[in-house]
Amino acid sequence: MIASISLTIAARLFFSVLFGLAFGWGVIGVAIGMSMDLVFRGILFIWRYRSQKWTEFHLI
């Protein structure tokens, strides 16, 4: 959850500013930037799932 929240804030903000303001694409650039966040978050979760690290977590 921490990875998801931090990546969402960092990636959405970075890519939205990059595509929306720096490249001058406006609202379309912001939408593309927000989509890039989903791509990176998906890659992160697939990597974590395949590493099987999530199976080592113990609640108690």
C-alpha cells in the first residue's frame, strides 16, 4: 500500500507535469501522465508477485 500511494503521487505528478506543461499537451498530456502511473504500478506489482516476497509476510 505504501508503494502504491507513493508511486501514485510521484509518478502522476511527474508525468502529468512533464506531458501536460513541459510538452504543452494540456489535458491530454495529464491523462497520458496518469496512465503512465498505472503502467508503472502494474510493473511494480507484477515484479513483487513473481518474487514471492509477499508470501513471507506474517501478521502475528
